[in-house]
Amino acid sequence: MPWFMECVAKGEFEVVNPYNRQIKRVPATAPPVHTIVFWSKNFGPFLDAGWGDRLRQMGYHLYFQFTINSEDPLLEPNLPGLPRRLEQLRRLCDRFGTQAVNWRLDPICHYRWNGDEIRDNLGDLERIAEVAAAAGIRRCTTSFMDAYSKVARRAARHPGFRFVELNRSRRVKILLDLERILSALGIGLFTCCENETLAALPSRSAIAPAACIPNDFLVHLYGGRLSLQRDPGQRRSAGCGCRMSSDIGSYDRHRCPHGCLYCYANPGP
């Protein structure tokens, strides 16, 4: 965030393409920036430092993608405990409004550890959902873990551990179970890049594809104008509904300290 705020003060971001290393300059002033979308699993430092309040005072609209999964120190070793993260969710909703916060239960992981039965990271689902519903959250986005080669290499460094990929019928059952639990609390379930599984759902299901960058919703929420063109750089064939945006930051210059075992982004161990 200090780097981010320095760029805001300078009026532009320098973004390094992770593939060809070319530098692109992206305007950082409002306007032309309409909304800043933040992703995190730990908004504590952001809230404690008052970054969001400062950005709003400068004229930016804010939208938050908050990933809250069950406590699992093997999959997510360096996160604050679940009670602290649930309190962060309440604070975000109170300060910025529930419509500006999207809960991500993401990704759903299944694995074996030392030959045990298959485990998952859904154990705290109902606890998280009840707190989210009480805070006013009405949307949850989920997906199943993708076994990227980077993820496989990281998992291989843990003897006795391996991720388990589920067949389509088991994924369908899990989504329907999630929908049943969440709908009872007034929370709709959406998926990120899960076209194959969505196509196998029964017609009675209301689960729908999501857009992490929902420009149409951001215009509804904040007014103004935004491009509604689909982002060609995303996995559209898999079901990505994201609209045009500029991705800010760098996987190698701004490494995440959380060390999640399934992460496709962090370049190092």
C-alpha cells in the first residue's frame, strides 16, 4: 500500500508485464479511474492504516474481493486466525457498505495428507456464512482449485501431501450443498471460471457465473460510465465474466507473505 499510494500521488502506475517485462503506464487519478478493486485475505493492515478512507476522500470508488476460507494452517499457513478475519469483514461492511464487499470462498481444495482420507477446506463454511450474512453480505463467489504446474511443484515439497482433483459429479454435489446452505442465509452463490461444472447443474439451481471485475455492477453502485467490454486477457472460455480493467502490481516485486499452498501467483516458495 505505501507503493500504491506513492503511485497515486504521482498520478500513474508503472506496471511490468510478467511475460515480456515491458512497462506500461496506467493513469492513477480519479478521473479517469472509476473504481479500485482490492483483493486480499487479510484486510487488517488496510483498515488499520485508514488507506480506504484516504482514497475515498480523494474521489475513488472502492470495491473489495475478500477471500475467507476455513482455517487450515497447511493450506494457508501465514494468515491471521479466522476470528480476526471475520472481524475484518464486519469492519469492511460497516465502513464501505455491504454492496462494495464480495465474499470469496475460493478456491475449494481437496487433498490427502500422509495417506489419510480426503480432506477439504470447507469445515468452517457455516460459521463464516453466518457472520457474512449478519454483516449484510449477499454474494459468495467460489471455484475449485486449478492444478497449475507451479502449484504441483510447491505441493511436492511437502512429503506425504497431494492435492486431489474431483470428478464433475462430485463438484456438482458440492456446489449444490453450498447453494442450499447459503441460500437459507440469503446469500447467492456464484462461480469463477467453472463453465464445465455449471453446465452439469440441474435447472432448479440458481448458481450463476461471476465477474471479479463487474463493471456493470460498479456503474449501478457508483454511477458514471465504464466499458462493459469483456476482458480479452482472461479465461473467457472457462467462464470468466470480467470486464476491462488494468491490473496493478507485480507478483515478483510485491510478493505475498501468506504462503498459501495452492497459490498460482507467488513465484517463489
